[in-house]
Amino acid sequence: MTEIEELLIEQACLKLMTAYNVRLDDGDHAGFAAVFTEDGVWKQLSAPVIELTGHERIRKFAERMPTDKLKRHMLQNAIVTVHGPDHAEGFCIGLVVDGPTGDGVLPAPVSAGGVELVAEYRDVYRKGPTGWRIARREMTRILDQKSVANSVGS
């Protein structure tokens, strides 16, 4: 594999990391599920452990996410390791910030709520007939506003 081929694979995988965030924030549930392979797996490793397999289950999970706040998922420290012409792995930090939904008309700014979540994502990418997709994404919550709120109330 040439350096150019490796760079193209890295770019395709980085683009999937970004598409995951943008489509989730836009409420594009079908597009969100489409960043995964047909048999793709999304797994949350921290409690509660959740494992979803396939477009349909991943899409339905995204549809059930709360919409009571405006959220933006940000991608940090992304790295892709290419293992071959149709297999790669990735790592990134996800940062979720939130605020009130406002009147729904953007770009009028709303007050920031704060950092809701910091998570680590570990990905496996596979190239198939539709191009590069996420075959497996494992998410571990590192810092979580809800966990802090729950532990403070204990």
C-alpha cells in the first residue's frame, strides 16, 4: 500500500468520525445509522452497557435520544491506524456540550449549559461495497454530568 492510499483511507475514516457527530446533531437518524456497516455494532462500555447491532437498531436508538436540549458533539484527538486496504482502527475523544433549545431558529445564540459528556471512542472500520464504514464503535463515558448529579444526590 502506498502512502497516498494510506492517507486516503485515514481521511475516509476521519470523515466517518465527523459524519457520526454532524448527523446525530442534525437529527438525521437514517444518515447516522448509515455511517455503520449493515452489521455494524455500537456499544457503550460504561454502565449501563448497551450493545446495538445493525442499521435499524442503531437508528431507533438515535431516534429515542432526548431533544429537550440543544446538543453539539465535538471530535477531539482523532487518530486512525490503517491495517490494510479494507481494515482500519480509530480513536477519538467526543465532547458533548449542551444548552437550552431556544426558539429553534438558528443562528440566534442560546446560553451555554455546559459540558454534558466526555467520552472515548474506539472504532473498527471496514471497506465494503458502499465504501468505508464503521464496523464497530465502542464508547466509554469518562466524564458525565448525569453521573456526577447522581453521585452528588447519593
